[in-house]
Amino acid sequence: MKRTSVLVSVLGTLGVLLATAAGAQSYPTKPVRIVAPFPPGGVADVLARAIQPGLQEALGQQVVIDNKPGAGGNIGAEIVARAEPDGYTLLLASAGILTINEFLYSKMPFDTATAFSPITVVGDMPNIVVVSPRTGITTLKGLIDRAKDLPGKLNFGSAGNGTTTHLAIVLLEQAAGIRLAHVPYKGAAPAVQDLVAGQIDGLVDNPPLVIGHIRSGAIKALAWAAPQRMAILPDVPTAAEAGLPGLEASSWFALIAPAGTPKEIVARLNAETAKILRDPKMV
């Protein structure tokens, strides 16, 4: 009787393994969902939609972008952490979700270290200091001088408490010896909208969300929070060149899956996404 139970258990486990292997080989057979844990127009959303067409073509299935903002990205991340590990629910995660939130929130809805299977980094970019033209500020030194004259009066928005854009503001304050008024939003996109409308004074944000507004003159770029200038805006100086050494801040984003996703599926998603990222148009 005991041997029979052991045999049944072994056969059952073997059946699950065979089914998993077969599922990985035939993947995908239905639409794939990428959860963007920030509002539409944010960098996670922009990057997810940038890789969407290429993934659809490579996988032969529809790829759906699902925005689930809130709690610094934790709401969307929890959805993916609790999803079936079958490759059909993925997360376009921010650095904040994977490295900062566990130290910010007293109770996390998932264990960051064990909840996910990494696929690939999708974007890594320096932050840029920008202000509303309504402030009349045109240089980083001008911003620092104004902030020293009016401590705590200049409103700087971020994607939310504890996000990399919030920490970049704190780094700016520390490097320059100034005090700004932090205005947290539920994502970077609404913060940028308010900056363009002149409702806040500035941001230290990711390039994809602000480049168009910089080029149109809707907002003013003061400095790259990076060790060197970026080719996309070569006339904008680094913070060090503008007189503030030590201001270096960046954000990165990664495509990840629930922990336990078959290695074959993770490997395929890694390979297909890497091809998309190497495409000259994407670069």
C-alpha cells in the first residue's frame, strides 16, 4: 500500500513536470499581459508599449498593456507576484519596486527577493533637472539661488513617495544644500502634466517623459544628473558642468515574471526582448 502511494505520488509529479515542459514548448497559445504599475504616459507604460509590437510579432500573440498604478508600483507588482507562473502575466518593473519599496513600506504584499523571475533590463537612464518657464529660472545655479532665497517654497513633483524621482530630489537638496517642497503624485506622467501647466515648479525626472516638452519649450532643462551629457539633448550640461558635482541619479526598468515561470519561457522572452532592444529604431 505504501509503495503504491509512493508510485502514485511520483507519477503525479512526473505528470506535472511533463505538462509544464509541454506548455513551455507550445508557449504562447493566448494573449500575454504586461502590467505597467504606473499611470498611462509614465516611463513603465512608455517602455512596455515600445516593446509591445515587437513581442507581438515574435510571439505570434496579442500583447496587452494593463496599467495598474498605486503604492509606488506595489499594486501592479502584487498582481504579477500572485499570478500563475506561466508566462502570460508579466511586469514592467521600476527600480523602486525591486530595490526601494521594501525599505519604504512597513508591510509589503510580496517578498521582493523571491516573488519574481527576472527576464531582462529594458531601460536604464539618467535623470534630468527641469523647471517650468514660469519660474524664470534658466540655469541650475539660478535654481539653487532661488531655493536658498525661498527655502521650502519651490514645489518639485515626483512619481510618488520613495520612487527614484523622489530620491533624486532629495539628492539634489543634499548636494546643493537647499530645501524644496516635495509634491508626490501617483506617477510621473501626471507630475509632468502639472509642470507643463505651471502648477508645480520643477522635476528631476526620466528623459522619455520630458524630452518632447523640452524641445517644444514647454519646460526648461537645467542639467543632466549624470557624469556625462546625453546625445539626445547635447546642449544640456551635466550637473557638474553647471557647478554642482555629485548630483548623479538614474532609473532603470526591467521585464520580470512571477517566480516559478518555466526557464524555457523566461529564456525565450529574454531572447525576443533583447532582439527588440538591439533594433536601431529602438536604440
